[in-house]
Amino acid sequence: MREFIYFAFMQEHNKTLSPPPLRGRLPRGMLRILVIAILFSKVQLAFAGDTIIVHKDPRLDILTAKQASINKVTARMSSNGLFKGYRLQVLNTRSRDEAFKTKAMLLENFPDEKAYVLYQSPYFKVRVGNFINRSDAENFKKELGLFLTQPAYIVEDLIEYIPGPDEF
């Protein structure tokens, strides 16, 4: 104990001193245990191989698939709960009356589709539909072309959409 205190004291005062020498060897039984432990660890590593077997609960696959479908749906959502999609812009005018007449005509001829009047100064824009896919918007554009004299344009917009239970 005295040697350890002296050693610590000398190190504290930045003097170079080697640690006190060990007095004797390891006991024979301790040396055998140490050698056996080292050999056992080497043997165990040799037989381990490169394969790992994972046993997982099959419910994890169901959970992963469900989370992936939820991620697909929420990737198309905006922060206010609307979805990224497409609408057809059928009119861009400065006349408020003309915009609302066009909206009324669209609602009369296409009661299944919603029509919207947007005001972006100084223009009123009339848009119709809530389409998730561009192809659906293109199909409706062909159908709409029979009723309108001016062309309609497909525009990206935030749409009102409620995903079905099969989409989650």
C-alpha cells in the first residue's frame, strides 16, 4: 500500500517513475482458467460463421405493409389536410358575374364534380374537379370539351379528397 501511495505522489508531481514491480506470478489455477477462457472464445468465434438467423413475428410484415401504405397517402397530403392533385381551369376572367355564371353552368351539367371560383387579383378563375391522377383529369377534360367553347387547362392544385379504406 505504501508503494502505491508513493507512486501516486510521484506522478502527481510530474516525476517519471515506473510502477512498482509485481511480486510473483499468477496462481496456477488462475492461469489455467485464463487460458481456457481465451481458447473457448476463439473456438466459439471459429464456429460462428457469417450467417445470422433472425426469428421475427409475422405480424411485423403486416405492420410494415400498413405503415408503407399510410406513408404513400400522407406523402400526397399538404399540411392543412388537402391532397396534391389536379383540377381543370375552365375560365380566367376579370368579370365576377361571368365567373359565377360559368360555375353555375358547370354544376348544372356536371353535378358530381365540384366547381370553385378563385380570386387572384385582378382575375377570377373557375376550376372544376378533384382528381388524384392526371389521367383522370385528362379524361374529364375530353368530356368537358363538348360543353365549353374555350379550352380547359389541367392545373396542379390542392384538392378535397377522402382516401378509401383500402388505401390505408
